[in-house]
Amino acid sequence: MKKKTSAASKVILTLTLLFFYLPILYIIAFSFNDSRSLTKFGGFSLRWYEKMFADSTMMEAVLYTVVIAILATVVSTIVGTVTAIGLSKSKKVLQAMVERVNDLPVMNPDIVTGISLLMFFSVLTVKKGFLTLLLAHIMFCIPYVMLSVTPKLRSLDPNLIDAAMDLGATPFQALTRVIVPQIRPGIVSGALIAFTMSFDDFVISYFTTGNGVNNISILVYTMSKRVNPSINALSTLVIVAITLVLGIVNLVPILHEKREKAGSEKGKSFAQSRKLMAAVAGVLVLAILGGTVGVSLSQQHKNAAAVEKYGSNVLKLYLPGEYLGENVIGDFEKQFGVRVIVENFDSNEMMYTKLMAGDKYDVVIPSDYMIERLMKENYLQPLDHSLLPNLENMDDAVRGMSYDPDNEWSVPYFWGSVGIVYNHENVDPAVVEEQGWEVLRNTDYAGHLYIYDSERDSFMMAFKALGYSMNTSDPDEINAAYEWLLQMNDTMSPVYVTDEVIDGMINGYKDLAVVYSGDATVILDENEDMSFYMPSQGTNIWCDAMVIPANAENPLLAHEFINYMLTYEAAFDNTETVGYTSPNAEVFEEMTSSEDLYAENAAYLPRSGYEKDEMFHDNQTLMRELSKLWIKVKAAK
């Protein structure tokens, strides 16, 4: 019986280890993948490591992550330890009250803490960046240190300090030579937890950072919106670094114990070498910080001409993640002698929240309906067309969009549509063209369907399938669309996805998917079995555009950037890298006429002038209703 129990325990242990470590091994293996795919191995290559090290944004994120984690750990460990020691000698009522307050950040959802800090810094008109991110990390790390140190203090003899002082020690000596050595394991544990929490944090960091200061978690999140295998390379290096650190942390006590047994002199030598290692680590951190400051000062000197011309040499750009050409920012910085701070948002609503909180950006790139809202609420400033001579390069199809007929407030950045990507080897093109959106309820393809997890896009296809406007506010039409989606959910067993649809369709995991045209362009480019179709019932023609917020600090340089993005070189790099349709007429013509580019790619060319196609208008009441219904649709699965 014991043997059976032991065998079962081993099996459970093995399965548990596999559950935890197989994903890590998967990431490591695919960091050496020659293909862009995140799921199919296309041969051994170091290309993603090369790309990662060549990406200054990634390297800066690693630097900020390490520096902030170290500083937050040091400060929070000192503050948390001193506070815990002070509380241990305080009245029980005060101890209980402070401990309850200390527990709040631990128990509070990160999203609540993040938004609270965002509003707090905004009320104080503190510019978000390195300092606010560091303060936020110190704030949420202190409770973990106190929770680790407090139990150790409670286990101490309360008479230790008195005994030390009776023997001639000063209060400070009693603290540092008696109390601290006794509670050292708790301090070390608290410091390790603080470092881990700081290094790993995403939610709070996302709301409290700014001015281009990103940590690894924010960077990976924004990169994961589209297929970017450099994530695997970065993750692998982080895993290797953590493994080495853990190995050193576990080996040091063993080596220390052996040296102590070998003799006190060797033990003293070991202690000296350990102090030397700590000093070297400190010097390295200071050198990194000094180098960063030095580069910043050097760049400020170089950009003196830009300061004189524009009033500032810094442009703050806020746009969706993975939405820039590879050389766009670097070329702009070189040409104009300025520095561009790039920040990413994951949704228009997140961008809106930050603008409401008072965050300042020079150029923002929201979607059509959000531009309409920003215009109504006076968050934008009108454009000076005399500073935008390259407006003449715009394609006629993107001039005078319904949300901004005179381009008074915005200049198109990308535009496109929403359509159906399908595997023409498994799905008859004639059926797709005949049924349009209704093919998503064709039970012949049940279980082979990706649906974009978005109430806006999902209700759009339901409205269009039923012959309604996607901006309808009619309760009966909304309910009919809800029933349409429920029926699709019940009969088709769809998989609800976001940007992972790109990799899924590239690898042919499903036969049908609702996809944005730019993502479809990438899919068709990578998998020749895929086709793209915009249903005859109509679809969403969307446009993301460049705007200048009313509180922009550098509107002159903002106009310069917008004008630059309309040049042939910048527009070509942008559209070739990202896959979405360019507003530049010459680039659009070249992309759709060259076989080496997107001439054969049906997804790159949005439909223009079709009467059943629409753009979304800002209607927050409607969207709140659709959000509630969309949750019910998915819950019914």
C-alpha cells in the first residue's frame, strides 16, 4: 500500500513540475525559432536575440526594471524594517491600526491601487515618469517587508534591548548589533519578496509611469498585441538571469558555512569578498545610472538648435502598441535633432482615461469614434494647416472622414476595415461571398471559428448581418443582434480571441475568423491558403488618426511630426512594417501595384465609397449596453 502511495505521489509531483516548467521550456525553445510563428518551429536561429539587442526600447526597459527594482527594494526594506521595529515597541492599539492599514495594499486589487495613484499624482500635478514609478513601487513593496519582519520581531525576547543597553550598548548599537542580526532572515525574505514584486509588477506600473519610462512587463504587454517573437528572447534572458541569481543565493550560504568550518581567517576573507562583491554591484548600478544621465545630457547639448526652434527638443507620442515602422522614430530624431518619447496604450478607453487624468502628450493616435468624443469634450486643439504642407500627399479616400470633415482636428495615420479571413482550401469562397456575415453561423464550420473578443466589433457584424446600422440605438434591433450572437455562440462553439488570432490563422488552426484588415494582411502574406472578404452586407471602415491634445507642451514639434508621417519615406516604412493601409496616396499606389508588396493581398485594400459601410460614432450609452450584453453572450457558452 505504501509503495502505491509513493508511486502516486511521484506521478503527481512529476505532473505538477511539468505543468509549471513546460511553458518555460516552450518559451526558451521558441526564442531560437527562425519563423515569426509563436507556435510552429521553423528552424534554429538567433535572429530574435539580434533584434532584441538592437532594439533600444527593449534595452531601456530592462535597465529601468532592474534599477527601479533595486532602489525600491533597498528603500522599502529599510523603511519597512524600521517601521516594524518601531511598531513592536508601540501600544497595541496603534500596532493593530497600522497593521490594518499595512494590509490594505496587499489585499487591494492592483487595478484599484494603480488608478488611485494615477489620480493622486494627477491632482498633485506631478509629471509621471521615473520618480512616480519608483514611489509607487516603494509604496506597494513596504507592506511585504513589514509582513516578513513582524513575525521575527514577535518571536524575540522583549528584554534583549534592555539587556544590551545594561551591558553598555547605545540604543543604535542595540538596534544594529542585537536586534537586526536576530531578525535578519525576515529582512532578507522581505527584501527578496520586494524585489520580486517590483520586478514583476505590471498593473500599478502601467498607471503610474510616463515619459517613455517602461519596465519589462509593460513592454512585453504592448509587444504581445501582435506577433513579435522577440518577447521569447527577452523572456529567456530573464529566466536565465533569475536562475543564476537563485543559484548564487543558494550557494553563498553553503560556501560561507564551509569557510567558517575551515577557520575564522577564511571566514573573514569570505566576508570581505562578499562586501567587495556588494560594492562592485553598487558601482555597476551607479555607472548605469550615470551613463543614462550622461547620454541624456549629451543629447540635450546636441539638440540645442531644436530647443531654439520648437521651444523643446522632446516630443511625447502616445499610440497603440506595435504600430510604428522600424525606422520611423530613429529617422525623425536624426532629421530634426530631437528626442521622441513613445508610450503605448492597449485601448482607446485607456488612452482616454490618461488624458482625463491630465497626462500630457504632444501627439496621440486614437480611433475615429474616440476622436469624435475628444473633439466634443474639448480635449483637442485645432491643427494649423500652414504647418502641414504634406497634407497634399493624402489619398482622397481618407480626406474628410465623417468624424472630422475638414481635417480640422486630425490627420489619418492608418485606415482599414473589418472582414472575414478564411481558409479557401476548407471553406468554399462562393459560400462566403453568398452568406457574408451569416457564414459565421453556418454549422458546417462549427468548431472552426475565431471571433474577435470585442463587443463593438461583434455587435457590428450582427447588426450588419441583420441589415441594421452598426450605430443603431433601437432597442429591438439591439435585442435582435443579441439573439443573433447568442445563436452563433450556441451552435458554432467559437473561440474568442484578440490579437492571437494572427498566429492562429497563420498556422491554420481555424478555418474562419473575424479580423482587422491590417492583421489580415499579415495573415495572407504568411499563409497562402488564406483569403479575405468584406461582406456585401457592409462592414466597419475605421481610421486611426494623429491629433494634438489641448494640453500638448510642444505643438510646433507635434505639427512637424504629423507632417513628417505624411512623407513617402515614413509612410512606406510604417505600412510595410505594420501591414495597415497608408493614407499617403503614392505609397498606397505602390503597395497595391507591386507584386513584391501587397498587390496580390486583398486585405490591404479597404473598400471605399460602399454605401453599406460605416464608421462608428461616439455613443457611450450604447456601448455600455452592448458591453453588458456581450458579457452575457460569452457567459452563455
